[in-house]
Amino acid sequence: MYLRFKSSLIGFNPSLLFPGNLQNYYNPFNPETWIPYQLAVDTEVSLMIYNSRGKQISAQELGFKKTGDYRSREKAIYWDGRNQLGEPVTSGVYFYRLEAGDYRQIRQMVILK
């Protein structure tokens, strides 16, 4: 499956997530990164990562998360720069889609090796 998209906000629901806290750090990164977020309500959270062609290369079902602040390195979403097969991805632009309930946001990140 291939997807085509630009960095955008889909299905905005401010009662679920506080936007603006979603940019990964460090960016650019090598070989790992963290994606911080905050939740205003308890909800299911997941993260999908796509290459620049729109092909999904990684997915994380984070499960049910309680209302709170997930911005610290210990609580933020971690990605090790590997695909679903456990192989390191190449340098380039990648997109990640964070889903929390009905809220979805897509952001861009860069890996440099």
C-alpha cells in the first residue's frame, strides 16, 4: 500500500491531544528519535511511519494511554530508525502519523547517517 500526503492535520479534535507537541527530537536524527505528545483524555494511541514514497515502513500500537504529559524522553514515543523487519532505514525524509482516538496528525522527520 502506498499513500500520498503532505504534512497536515486530519480530524482535529482539540479535546484529545494538544497539537504543537508532536515534533520529534532530535530532527534530523541518527539512529533514533522520540516523539512527545500530551493527552487531554484517556484514549488509544498509535504511530505509523512512512517513507518519502508513502509506503508504511513501521507501526507501533501503543495501546490505551491515560490523560497526561508524554513529552519527557522516558514517556515519549521511541523509534529506533528500523523498519518492520528490524533493518535500519536509509537516510532521507520520513513521515510519521500519530493517532489518538479520532485525532490524527502527520509530521515530517529526517534521518541522516
